[in-house]
Amino acid sequence: MASITIRNLSDQIKERLRRQAARHGISLEAYARQILQQASSAETPGPLDLVALAQTYFGAEGGVDLPLPARGSKREPVDFEP
């Protein structure tokens, strides 16, 4: 089995982990293994699906109909004649 060393871990964090391990009735090492096992086996979220998210909020079931403004130009055409 592999082993790792964690450097620069504060005494406060180590003591909190030791207390939590004692509450669970296991050693600090076993508790750290459990934490690492849970963290490494946690499912990583996939990429955000913006289309599905937009359909959830603005789709046919609960969509929003916004009025479209009239199309047209507010500027006068440019006259290049001298």
C-alpha cells in the first residue's frame, strides 16, 4: 500500500481531526483514510449544460414571452455627396 506525508499541517487541524476520529471510535490514520477515500470517490460534476439550464427556466413549461421591439434605423442615412 502507498503512504503519504502531509507537511505543514497546523496542530489545531490535527487535533480537530484526532477528536473527530475519537468520536467515530477509530484512529486518526483510519479517519484520514476515510476522508481521502470519500473525497477521491466523490463524483465530479460534469460541465455546465447551459441549454438545459435555460430550458428549465425559460422553456415551454415555464417560459417567458418578451415583446420584440420594432425594427428600424434611428439614424439618418449618410450622404457622401459634396
